[in-house]
Amino acid sequence: MSVAQGHPHVFLLGLFRAAVDAASAARCVPPNLPQVPRGRTVVVGAGKAAAAMAKAVEDCWTGDLSGLVITRYGHGVPCRFIEVVEAGHPVPDAAGWEAAERMLRAVGGLNADDLVLALISGGGSSLLALPAPGLTLADKQAVTRALLKSGAPIAEFNCVRKHLSAVKGGRLALAAQPARVVSLIVSDVPGDDPATVASGPTVPDPTTREEALAILGKYGIAAPDSVRVWLESPVSETPKPGDAAFARAENRVVARARDALSAAARVAEAAGCAVMDLGDAVEGEAREVARGHAALALNQARTGKPCLLLSGGETTVTVKGDGRGGRNAEYLLALAVALKGAAGIAAIACDTDGIDGTETNAGAIIAPNTLARARDAGLDAEAMLACNDAYSFFSALGDLVETGPTRTNVNDFRAILIQPDAPAA
């Protein structure tokens, strides 16, 4: 296998770059733009890719444009006609509240000849921070913080967020009636359901307020009284599939985890590396997923045949310690512990948005000598995993992957390179 001639870290980083490039706004937005309407075009959007998507629209659009998109702090891109607002993520803030309120006003008062072009990507749930009537920003922040620590999968998380919002769960599309609404969606959720990405601001919501209440109970979340009162009221229910309000709404998923994995697989195969695809919708506790992947890697190593294990999706972390983490770093630390320094196995795990959770890194990288180097540095890998301190572990070793914001988001990228005959590091 030709990859054995180079450094595994260089190879793995190259795969990650290929994965991110495949989901870039410049690549995925232009082929999916609708026709210029007879009336006005108002661009709205939210997510970590929103600003880059707005720039891609401006670069290709032949008609008039105006509008507003919201992205995470540090993820902005200069645009000429579309205003870009940066706001808080993953915990919503006042900037996101004010911008979401202005967004609703921007789509109000349009007519049937007008087009609302919605640019939606992961992160939009937090950024579209306008709460439902009777709720406060503090209410939403409290629920968000609790859910972030709970280990709830993204579909459950977003079920709650939809029902606490004045914008999400299809309400943005309702506000845009009778204009045509076309949404370009960069999916960061397993299964690529448009109703889940950014909590589906332009998509009818199949979930219910009763489910939202049940999720809070399932994870023992002591929500503010105002939240429970709102969810117990029928007026908190979101618009459902079949609602005539969505007759002129179209949702196009323009980039997804599968695109990223396929691009990485092509690079690997071109280098002579066999690829085993574990799927683009992997979910579960990061450390449990890692243990399963370690067992697969060790079994593959025993065959003596080189291989690359690829996977995407979104793992979760139930936070019990007080360390600095990130789900990709936690996955890798658990993987290193489970592999126990097995020869010929290296791995990378990164978030394609360039931010692993709330940290400054995209993820990290491991090699057969990771645990030995950690011991030499006085680091206890198992103890640091127990207190969710994977960021600190990899930071001390200099093995964090730091890209800065990539301005796209198709969620986790994981690659395990197995080279049984590789020389020891």
C-alpha cells in the first residue's frame, strides 16, 4: 500500500481536508440555486456554513439580493448585499435573538412573486435564538446548557428546541407566506432529515410538544417553570406535515456526511488503500463507539491486511467530569485506551466545522505511541477520559488538529488507518 511510504498523520490529515472540501459552500451551493424570481429575492439563513453559503449565492446570482444570515462568532465571511451577523453557539445569546427577530420581519409582507432563499446548516438551532412568546433568553440558555451535558442525541435535542422557538420547527416558512421558499441545506445530522438540521425553520415538524416534555423528563432536566407551562399549552405546538402553509416550500439537501466520506474514500483508494465504510450516521456515546471501532481495527490488524475504516455521524458525550473535552477528542482518547498501543494503527477524528464542541480545535490524532508518550509526560489517559478531559490530554501531547472555522458542517469525520506491517514509530 503506497500510503505506508509516507507518515500516517500526513495521510490522515489529507483525508480530512478532502472531506471538508467536498462539503464547501463554493462547491455545493451554485449547482442548487433556484431560478431568479419575477419579484424580490430575500436571503435568510443560519448555521456555521451560512455566511460562506451567502457569499456563494452572491458570486452566482444574477438578480437583486437582500437579506440576513446568522453564523457563529468567527465564522463570518464578507458579503456585499447580504448582512452577516455573528452570534452565540452552542448556547444562544442576545445577538442571535435580535438577528432572528429581524429575520422574521425581513420575510414578512412578501407576495407570491417573491422568493425566500433560506441557507440552513448545522448550528442554526442555537443561532436562531428568538424564544417563543412568554419565554426568555435565560430560559432557553438554561435548557440548552442542560441538554448539552445530558448526552441526548441531536434529534431529541432539537425536538425540544423547536417547541421553545418563534422561528424553528417550520415557523420561518409560515412567516414567509405567500412567497416561495427554497431552502439549501448543509446537513450535519445522521439521516439528513431537513426537519432536524438547525431544527428545521422552513420544514413542517413531525415531533410534538408532548415528546419535548418527555425528553426533558428522560434526562432529568429541571427546566424553568415558564418552559413547562409553555410546553403544556396547545399553542406551543409546531406546524405539522400536510399543512397548506408549506405548499410552496422546497428543501434541498446540498451537502451531507456521505459526500465527505466518499471524497475521503476516493483519496484513500487512489493511494492504494482498501476502505471499509462504517456508515455516515453513527451515533452513540463517543467512548462506546470508540470501543467498538477499536475492536474492529484490532480484528482487521490480525488479518495482516492494510485497511482504512471510515465513519461519520454524530456521537454524544454525557458529561460527568469537569475537564475540557469535545466529542471527537473523547472518542480518540477512548480509542487510544482501547487499542493499548497496538502496532500499525493510527486515527483521526475531527468535526468538519473545525470546532470540536466548544473548544478551539477540530479534533485530534493518535498513533501507536500515543499512550507511551502520555506516560512519559505524566498523563493518565484513563483518568483524563473519566473526567472528560480529552482536550487537555491531546493539547499536552501537541496532537490537537486545529484548522480554525471551515465554514461548513457535515459533522464528525473519523478515519482509522491500519497498517499491520508499518515500522514502529
